[in-house]
Amino acid sequence: MEFKKQKSYKVAPLPFQGQKRRFVNGFGIALQELKANKEVSIIVDLFGGSGLLSHTAKNIFTNTRVVYNDFDNYSERLRNIDRTNKLLADIRLILSDYPREKKLDDKSKAHVLECIEKADKTGYVDYVTLSSSILFSAQYVTSLSQLNKETLYNNVKATDYDFSADEYLGGLEIVRCDYKQLYEQYKDVPGVLFLVDPPYLSTDTKTYLSDKYWKLRDYLDVLNVLTGSNYVFFTSNKSSLIELCEWFADNRSIGNPFENSVLNTQNITINKSASYTDMMLYKFVK
Ligand SMILES: C[S@@+](CC[C@H](N)C(=O)[O-])C[C@H]1O[C@@H](n2cnc3c(N)ncnc32)[C@H](O)[C@@H]1O
């Protein structure tokens, strides 16, 4: 059945850390250009996150398969929006006389937590969405026990979230797996386009399903999916990845200068929460 273009979302319907809303327009322009010039057989969003890129791609490539890797089960959050709206309405009522944006006192906090605990016991709670209504800006938790430890604020969204999950996810093929597995599945399909938006290097990934810290090696591994296929890749200047790749392209013969060297380390403590490891490497050639 042919997919009919739906409402075009410029922002993910529910909060999602790292969503590419600032790129929606530029991404759309790049895809329009691609559509005009090349045959694209399938689009695979390897790190789907909120699905915003998949959604945007599907609205442009209406007759092309778009695979959304919903690694964090974001679609479950979307499909539970009625429960989330109900819980937020209950909290709004509890805090109706409480000043907005103010820290909750102990009594109000206990009342709000009791309400959330009840919802948690009887069904689904979307803690990430809830966080944006009762935590300090850009702070997120993913469970009741974490929420208990936080200072709560009255930032409750004034109105219901208003969207249709079916409309937003319309026409997408939703899968959930490691990006490498998905890449293996589609890498040899002629005309495939990969959307590649991995977690940024060493950023806070606690709201993602896997809270594994993305180390340099994980990040560099992703480069393997960029060779030989159409891609749209996202990174930031914090990782210096582009500079690193340019340097290696200019110095192809360097190999690994640290191979067979001896490593000596010293732990340096800056303060209670910050430390790093200083390293000395040596190798004496004959
Ligand atoms: C920067 S976000 C993607 C944001 C997305 N493009 C958007 O606009 O919402 C990176 C995503 O990669 C997911 N992820 C982490 N490890 C992964 C893995 N091994 N395979 C696939 N996805 C992974 C994270 O959970 C997160 O959803």
C-alpha cells in the first residue's frame, strides 16, 4: 500500500536527549537533493533514537522502505502517551496551588512520589518524559528509585502532549537491535542509505537503553559503516573526529607507533569526582 505523506514533525513528540531537531531542515534538503539525483532502494536509521530522522526521511521518500532502529524503545513511550498525560494531569492537580518552577517542599515531594509510585505499580511510567516536568532543566532519571533521590521542581507541562503515535511512526519498519547487526543485514543492498547518528563520544548516555559509555574505540568502529555506502553521518567538534580522519589520511604509513611499547601509568586525582590517568610509554629501538 502506498504511504501517504503525514504531518511533518520538526521535533520529536516526546523529550529525547540528542534528537536532531536542529538538523531537520538541513537533513531534509540533503535528502531532497539525493532523491532528485539517485535511486535509493532503502533507508536504514542505524541509531534511530527518537525516530525523528526516520520520520523526516519517510515523508520525503514516501515510496521507499525506511527502517527505524528503535534501540531505546521510544515507540513504547509514544504508545503510552495516554498514561503519561493522565499521570501529568494528576501531578498538575496535586501542585495546582504550588508556585511554578519552584523546588518542591518535602510534603509536596512525598505526595507527588506517592502518585508516581501508584502509577508505576499499576502500569507504565515514562520517567524520561516525567523528568522534564518535575526535575531541573535537562536533568533526567529512568526509575522511581533514582527519582526519590532528586530534588523535585514544579515544572509540570501546562497542557497534555498532543500527537498521534501512529501518525509519527507511520510507514516506518521498526526494529530493535545492535547497529552492527542491522548494518550486516543491509550493507550489500544496492542503493541503501544509512543514517548514522551514534551517541557522542563520552557524553552522558544514561537516558539511553544501554548506558554504556561510548569510548573512542566504539566511536571509531562506527566508521566501518561509512565506507562504500551512501550515508548521512552526525558528529560534533567535541570529538575532533573529522580532524583525526584527515590526519590519518595524510599519514597513512604511520601504523601504530605504540605497538610493542611499555606502558607506565599514574592516577591523578583532581577532586572527589574527577580524576584521570597520566601515561608514559617507551620503546627503545635497536
Ligand atoms: C544521538 S542518539 C540518536 C538520535 C536520533 N538521531 C534522533 O534524532 O533522535 C544515539 C542513539 O543510539 C542508541 N544506541 C546506543 N548504542 C547503540 C547500539 N549499539 N546500536 C544501536 N543504537 C545504539 C542510543 O540509545 C541512542 O538512541
